[in-house]
Amino acid sequence: MIGADDSRALDWLSRKRGKGGVIAAGALGPLVPTLGDRQVWNGHWNWSPHAAERRTAARAALVGGTPHPGILLGMSPARFASATGARFALLGCGASSPPAVDRLATPRSSIHRFGCATVIELAPARQGDLAAVARRYGS
């Protein structure tokens, strides 16, 4: 069961027009396809390539703390999140702190708050970054 604010964020994602996947913090990743009606970079273990590595990298980018050097491929958290191909970063109530939002927001981002949950519309990724993340973590 998820909280009301996380549910509102997922509902907003499902109603937002236009294409684009999601990189999600914590346990919300597997819920995005069903409740957010979008593809997710770090979803369920059974259907996300390199799931454990993706989960660790998503946590490092979205929440902070780098378990080992190079996990973000030398990119800033915001740049890495975009390089996953995601259009949105979903920070659920357990991860949506001001430092996490500051880490991901850029002048080209828009931030949508739902109580303690936050969705950040990410800046478009650079082509070379997309390729680097796909090589390392699968596409």
C-alpha cells in the first residue's frame, strides 16, 4: 500500500500528456507502469535489465550517497537521471527531501509537488550520455 501523496504523484504522471519514462526512487519504481502508466528505468527485478545495478544507480542519483565510484559514469545526478532516457524523476515521500530536489533540478526542469512526493520534469539528455548509460546499464 502506498500513501496518498505518492498516489497523487503517480496519478499526475498517468494524466500528463506526452511521452517519456520515469526514474524512480525507492520502492515506487515497480508501481510506475501500472499506477503511473509510464515506462520506468528501474522497475521490477524480473523485467528491468541489470535491475540491482539500476536500483543502486537510481538511488545514488536521486537520493544521494554513492556506493562506489563511477556508478553515475562521472555525470552529475541531474545529468545521469536524464541520461537514463527518463523524462521524469519520481521522488516518493521517503526520498523527496530538499537536497534531493536540489540535486536533480536544473534551470530547464519543472518541479511538481504532491505533499511529501515530488515529480521533476528533467531536462533533455545529451545523445552521448544516453549511449553511455545504455552501454553500462542496458537499454
